[in-house]
Amino acid sequence: MYNIDTELLFPPRVISSLTTLRGDHWREIVLSAAQDNADQVDRLAFMLLMVRLCGCISCNSDSFRAMRGCTQCSHQTIKRCRSSDSELFKQYQQAQIEVHQYLLNRNKPESVLVS
């Protein structure tokens, strides 16, 4: 079965729909990532957070999650998440660090081995 709302990883188009699912702290996180002029690191960090929370890596086209689509899956995941908003914020900050480090290392020239 194929659902047009299903993608390989958490899609950024779904971010803004998550705004009202939790408290004020969560809303701030979502809004910082959902803005049109959002920092690349913020948006990628939020997507990484959602990939981890939703289990996007283990999702496949035959799974129940894929049949429902990314929007429904992410809404259900956030509603059922037992972590507090402050814990989610800490996970988001950790994802920001990881994304920032990745982007810094990606732009470094590779060292050349001299024999």
C-alpha cells in the first residue's frame, strides 16, 4: 500500500502541524524550526529529533506507520511521548550540536596521506 504522505525520513513540511500538540516549551521548539527563515541547523536538528522519536529508520512501506503517513505518525508519537517538554528540549539541543558538528566536519578538506 502506498500513502502519498509517507516519505523515507521525517519531512520538514510536517513540522508546523506539531505546534499545538504539547506545552509552550514544545511550541517554541517547533516554531523555531518551522519558520521560513529558520536556521539550517535548527531545522535539521528538529528533523533529526523527530526521526529518532518516530523511528523513521525502521519504517518501511509495509509498516502500519507508513500506511498512516508521516503526519499521523508524528502526531501520534508526540502525543504519546512520555518525556517532558524540557527533556525534549535537551534532546533537541543535543541534535543541534550533532548537526553543527557534522556540518563543520563536512566542510573540512580531507587530509591527504603521503607515502
